[in-house]
Amino acid sequence: MGLIIAAAFTTVLALAALVVLLVRSQDWRPAALAFVVALPLQPLALYLVRLPIDDALRSIFGASTFVVIASLFYAPMTEEPAKWLVAAVPAVRRGIALQPVTMALAVGLGFGIGEIWLLAHSLLVLPAFASMPAWMFSGIVLERLEVCFLHGAFVAPAFFNLARGRSFWLGGLVGMVLHFLLNFPIYLKQIDLFGLGEIWIQVLLLWVLAMVVLCVVMVSWLANRPLAAPAVVPAAGEP
């Protein structure tokens, strides 16, 4: 039950963040809808897109270097487009036009909560994790909360560009690059680059924290930028 308790506690904290987000939003209804639509997208992206692609590549190329390199792009190239699908809902799209950063963060929370329970389901089949007490998952709780924010931050450039009538795809590319940069050090740990051994754990923790700080700055910058130039009010006496 420890893992379930930790997942439930993380979900409660993420939902508390959602409530704060909705209360502070200009219109809570499209943001709440975006959150709900995003909830199943991570498992769907995994089972309907990512795993079939991986199975197809491995059936053709085996466990080759090409497949290993290709796998580095699985997460950004499947999860980011999955989050973009939320913008296809008309009510959500209208919300993006009004409050793109809020909508992005709501999507991130929904997507991240879906990922929390997918991860919990995957770990429960491992006896070592299934028998651990809840307090031993404190690191996972913090990491999952960070990921909930990062998922929203990664989609924020695409939503912001959509609201401003600029290139949605360029904003989406920014999100995919950020997502790739977040995950790439995990591969470096797997190959034990520089022979750091267990030190890689601390490196990864610091790297995720650095990405969170970077994305906080980016999201704050986007949130404070005007969506459109204000209308020019003619001076007295002018036509």
C-alpha cells in the first residue's frame, strides 16, 4: 500500500495546485476542461504510439545502436504531440486564446497525474516496490510534482504562440527540445559517462532542479507578455 499512498498523496498535492490555478485564472472552466481531457493522454500515448513504434523498430533492427538512439526521442516526440491534442477541443482553444499559460499548466497537471498512476501501476508488479512503506517514496513524490509542472511548461510556448497567432509548431518544437534535454542525462547515467557511478543520481536530481528553475523563468516571462498589442486610442481632436 505504500506506493498507492504515495501516489494518492502526490495526486492530492497536484490537485491542490490545480485549484489554486483555477481560482487565479481569468476563466476556470476551459482550464478545468483541459485538465480533464489531458488525464488519459499519457497512457494513451504510451500504449497506442510509443510502444508500437518501439516494437516495430526492434522487430526490424533488433537491439541496435540505432534503436537506442531513436528511443531517446520517444518521450518528446510522442508525449508533446499528445498534449497538443487538447487544443483541438473548441472550448479549450478559446481558453488558450484568453489565458495560454494557465491552460498549459492545467494540461501539464492532468497529463502528469495520468503519468503518476501509470508509473504506480508499473512499479506495483515489482515485489521490491510493492512492499516498501509510503515514506520511502518521498523522492518520487517530489519528482512527480516537478514533472507535473514541467509537462505544462513544455507545452506553454506552443499555446502562447497559438494565442498570439504565431507559429504553433515552432512553440511545439521548443517544448520537444526542452523535453529531450530533460531526459538526455538519464541516458548518460545508463552508459555511466565519465565513470561517475552512483554520483549520477545526484547529478540527475540537480539537472531536474535546474530544468525546473529554467522553466519557471520561461513560464513567468510568457505569462507577463501581452497577447496582442493594445489598441491605439486616438488623441482628442483626431479622427
